[in-house]
Amino acid sequence: MPGYYIHFATANKKNLKNRSFVCGLEMPDLLKHYLKKNGIEGAKLKYDKLKTPDMPDFSYFEKRLLEKEEFDRPTGMHYGSSSKPDIKFFWNSLTKEEKSNPFFLGYLWHLLGDHLIYKKLNLTERMKQNIKLENSDVETETDILHTDWDKINNLVKNNYPYIIIPKEICNLSIISFIKEGKTKYANWHVIKESIDYLKQFDIANLDTDVLIEEVLNR
């Protein structure tokens, strides 16, 4: 999955001023980190401390958080895998009120960012090919991809200096910056193009259904 820095960079500056939107933008990955580190009860405590009036109770996500994320089923926090989230399933599951809620708009923006960046980088297919051609394995190539994201973090930081990482992400100590070396999977020019495309949209003031179709078909 693209790192937190990339997700923050894809968001319009106006939207980033809304705390509920920011929490939504973090949540598909953040709750998974909390679960891994603190267990389900610890994840609930962490969530409740972050909760804004726009956010649903933890019970809204509890079952989904414990589900395995699968490529061909809308399960888990990404409604599928992070490489191919079922965005329409997520969006259609929301009520009319939730569709205008900044928290859920932030959540949507995270899923759209995952979809677009994985699609433009063709990550899934390239990883499959390299595993076969290089006699590698999923774990090895995933580690390489994570190192790529650390290299991209440094470029994002330099190109979008206005981004401030929230305290709850800083406290995880998971954001790293690698200043040198080529990336194997994460092409910076492709990522920057995707970031600049997405960040132009103020999702709070657009026809979201039309916007989803545009991003999915890009």
C-alpha cells in the first residue's frame, strides 16, 4: 500500500484542514496497525481517543477490521486488497448522510488513491512477473516495495513541504525516509502525476459519484 505521506499528498489542501477528513484518510491503514500492535481492545481504545463527532462508533469497523483482505472479495478495511479496493461497494454501502460526511469522504479518498497508484504503476502484475522471472517470492518483493515507499517519502516531503504528519501517525514510528537509491516498483514520475491529479479535487464540493467514475476510468 502507498505510505501515509503519499495519501496525505493526494488530498486537497482545503480537505486536509478538516480533522474528520484526515482521520478518514488514515483509517484503512491506521486501524490495521492498531490491531497488530494492540489487539482488538487496544485498537478500540486508540480509535475512541481519535474519534471526532463525524466518526462512527468503533463497532462500525470491528468485524471488518478482523476480516482478511482478499483480492476478489470486498472484505477488510480496504474492501478488498489495497491493490484493488472495491470502491463502488464501499460507496454504495453508505447512507446519504454518510456520503456527505467528511470522515467517509476521507476514507473514500484513501481507497481512490490506492486504486489509482496501483493501477498506474501496474504493481500487481509487475510483482507477479518478477517473482516468476527472478525466482523470488511475495515476501521478498513486498519488502522491496516497502523500501520503495520509504524512498518516495523523501521525494514527497521535498515536493509537498506543507504536509504535516498527524501525531497519531508519528507515534507509530513507521514512516522512514531513504534519500538515495533507485526504486524497483515505485516510479516517482508516475506517482507525482497521480498525486497532482488527485489533489486538484476538493471532494467536499463536488459530485462524488461523477468523481469516482472519473478516477476509476483514468
